[in-house]
Amino acid sequence: MKKFISLMLAALPLILTSCTTPPPPLVFHNTDSTALVIKSLDSGTCQMLQPTASAPGDNRQILTKAESLPQHQTAVVILENYTERRMGEQFRDRCTPLFIALRGLKYEHIIFLQGNNVSDPNGLIILAEYF
């Protein structure tokens, strides 16, 4: 009987941890009022939402506008029409050029969010965050 109880107690942590659900995704809360917010519509088109809104245009055109901004600390990129459940090839193809360009513009903190057809990034799911 003691062996059975000891065996059950030893197995209890394994049983309890094997049934856990994954943690909920982290959501974004903007604390930097000077942050650059860009909505990426596809791999070649984006739109600046903050600090001043622009019409959708070529990534290079929007990033040229971002270069003239006085603050270069935080950049938030909202990925619209993003369909991957886990980051993979689509994330890499869309985000790598933007990441490199934003780092080249001296942005220190870059955040990629899952789009939801909204212009306010608050409450959107964080896909990746780079410091």
C-alpha cells in the first residue's frame, strides 16, 4: 500500500503539468506617445498611422517619411492580412526588410503585432518584440 501511495505521489506532478493549457498571448499597450506606428498591408505596401497618418504606399516611400521624424526610439508594425498561426516563412518575408530598414533608421525598440483591421495598436497580439 505504501509503494502504491508513493508511486501515485511521484506521478502527481507529471499528471498535473501535462494537462495545462498554454499561456494566453501577450497584448500590446503603447506607453510611448512618440512611437512610429506602421500598418503593413502586404510585403511591399504599408501605411504610417502615427505620428501623422499617410496614405498607403510603397514600403520605401513610407520609411523615407519615417526617417524625417524627430524621434527614433520605438516602432510598432501592425501586420494586416497575416495568416500564420506560428511565425514562419510569411513572417520572415514580410518583417525582415522592415526590421532591417527600421534598425537602419536607428529605431531601438521594434514591435510586430497581429493586425485586426484597426488603426489603434493597443490590445493587439504581440508577435515579436526586439530591443
